[in-house]
Amino acid sequence: MGVTRGAILLAVLVTVAAAPAPSAAQNGTVVVDTALDPTYPTTERNATLTVGVENPDDGSGRYLVESVRVYDDPGRTEQLAEHVGGTYVADGSRTTRNLSVGFDETGREKLYVAIRLRPRGDDSFLVTRTVTADVRGLHPSLSLSGGSVGPGNRTTFDVTVANALDQRISGLELDLAAASASLNDDHHVVSGLDPGETTVVEVDARRAAAGPQTVTANLSYTTANGTRRSVTRQLHTTLDGRQSRLSIGLSADPVGPSDRTAFHVTVANGFSKGVSGLELRVRASNATFTERRRVAPRLAAGNATAFSFPAADVDAGSQTVTATISFTTAGGDRRTLTRELTTAVERVRHPGNVTLTGLQLTRENETLRVRGTTSNLGTTNVSGVIVQVADGPRAGPADSRHRYFVGEISASDYSSFEVRATLDGPTNESATVPLKVSYIVDGARVTRTVAATYEPSPDRDAGSGGGPPVVPLVGALVVVGLVAVGYRRWSNGGD
């Protein structure tokens, strides 16, 4: 029977109008209802499908239930169960038929029911209905996957335990035995699984032979009402002696002042052929991931790719990340690997730090021209750098040129800026111009204010009026003195 795993769907009460029949049944109706017991059938035991036929008391006459058959397909080619035998249903009466049906696989299953009815003295007609039920396993499901046999005939089996029950189970104990390999650890304990939850148990093995492998798994667990259950399954997989498994590695960026970083999971394909449909999920107890899932359509043989996962609330030191990757091999097998990866996360010693250097303040009439350099003295990049004039006692922003967007500055790099400020009061007196610099480092914006001092100087400020510059005038006097002394000496020498 075709199976797809899906949501719960109960068998429902169905009311149908029968096809018109000649004579007395021309205007009559018949009611057909179906129900499954249990509501959620399992693959371990058959369920009972009850088909009810009710003849309303409307004077249309009695009906003969000739047969009830259950099929696996809408074309009614594969019969699952039948009940044959004529029984009349009089006006105002009801009859039922019970059929035993079994299910091979869990998931959403459809049954196609055909009821053949015949009014008294007329030809028979067929009523068909579809029953949909959610087939569950009586026990948690177990599956096995394996990769390749590595050096020393070593390999790793992955045993997946999925709780398909409608209740939480606890105290899971998994005992394993392999026919053609020596398991390093044959007993595993899982504290509990919620409904729909899955866990993967990694089992390292030695003396493993390439080819088909069978692992006997015995799972015992406790249900929500305290009942202890157990189930034994023969699990099968194939180990490849020529190919190697996917390898997974972990690294991390240094963590900054905001306790943010990024973990990088590297996946390398050691298979001799490409893999497809990669889906990588991560989780960690000591980090909060903004996104936990990454996908890639394909990874060629011998290639590697890295997936980045930004994370917050990360402390410096050793960090463990659980990575689960699912992929499809070139042969069409869907496999899942789970690894506990550990890496060392370092603290940024000198995060990005922007300071203002080389400040030059020049008065141009009633405004001040402020030029300088924004220098990143840290070891990490900064972005969104802005320099602007703030309000002060005697200085403030000057029109639209009071703000300068610098942008990104790499570690140990710099960039120039220029802003304009206005002066209140006398222009020949010193004044303090507050410069506000802000930037983003490690995902957080930092803002600080730097005080730039303006000192009036007639030889530097344009538009201030006055006589010739002081320094050139002194130089001219020195030159004249030297000429005079030289003339006296020449005159004396000529006497």
C-alpha cells in the first residue's frame, strides 16, 4: 500500500445519496457510515473497519446489502477485505459489516470501500467511499544507516530512533549487536522523546566488512502511563568499501564585546561521486543561533563547502555544537549524520575602536572648517562610521555640511573627514567644538564625543584682516640687517 507520512486524519461519518433506482427506490435514500477501530491503527495488528448502512423510514422500501469490499486503490484492483452475504435492511433499520484490514507501513493511508446495494425487486447499484486514517507504529521506529569502511576496517553506524507515538516516552535503552562488525559500545540510553521527536545514536565499529550489514536492535522504553515496552528489530544497511564518508569540521570567529560570533561548519565530500540535497542543522546549549538551518543543492566529489551560523550569547572558551546533515548519495540513498563538534572560541582582545586624530580647525568668516582622520585602532573592522558636529556652548552644526559619513574602516586602517561648525560670540577667542563619532563594531553601535579646541591665529585664519604675516616680516628684518653688516665690512676692507 502506498504510504506518505502526514498529519492525523480521523475516519469520518459519511452520508451519501444513493444512485436512483427503478420503481419503489426511485426517491429513496440510504445512509452509509464508516469507522475505524482503533482510531489510530498500527502496523502491528489489524484494525476493524465498520461499515454501517441505514435505511431511513421514508417508505422507499427495503434494501439488500449484497457485499462490502475494501480495496487498496481507487480502481478497485487490489482487494484487501470483503464481506459477502445478503441481508435486508427494512425501513427505519440499520445494519453493519465489520471487516479486518491491515497496514504495512506507517503514515497516511487510504482505503477504498465499495458497498453493493439492491432495492427489493430492482437492479443493484454501487456506493463507494474513501476512508483515510493515520497509521502509526505500536513502537518507536528504528532505522539504520552506514557510510564507508575506513582504515583499519573501521566505520560508524547511525541508528535513528523516531517516536511516532502520540505520547512522550522515557527511559529509552537501546542494545545493539552486529553480525559482521564489532561495536565499540552496544548499549545506549536516551532520557526521553516527545511525540514526533527523533534522535540519532552514533555507534563506532571495528572489523567491519564492506557490503550488506545487519544490526539487531532491542529498544525498551516507558510509556506515559508507566508501562514498560520493548521491541526488537533487524536493521539493514550497506557499507561502501571504496568511498569515504562526509567529514564535518567546526571553527568560529572570535567573540566580541556583544558576545556575538559566527560558527562555521565545513562539510567535505570524500565520496567518489557527488551528493545532493544537503540539509544542515545545528544546535548548542551555550549559544543562541539566529538561524539553525542551511541547505545546498549539490556538493561535488572531493569538494568542500562551509556553512556559517551567526550566534549570540557565546562565551569564550571551548564550545560544542551538534551538527546534523542529511544528504542523498549518487545511488539515491538518503542518509543522515550527526556529529558533536568542538572548537575553541577566543575573545577579541582589541575590538574595533575609532578615534579622531590630526584635527585641524580653520576659521572661514563665521564658520569653522574641521578636518581630521578617523583611525581604527582595533583588530576588527568597523562599519557605519559617522562624524558630526554636536551642540556646544559656543559651537554648533553648520548647515548640511556638519555631518560626514565615512563608512567602513578596516582593522588598523584610517580615513579622512571634513565637517563645518558655526561659532557664537567673538571669533578672536578660543572655543571648543564637540565632535561626535559613532560606528558599528561586533553588531553594536558605539558613540563617543571628542572635544576639538579652536585657537584663533591671524596667520592661519582666512578673512580675519590685518597687516602682513608676522613670520615673513621678521625674516625681512633679518635679511636687511645682514645686508647692512656686509656693506660695512666691504667698506672697511676697501680702505
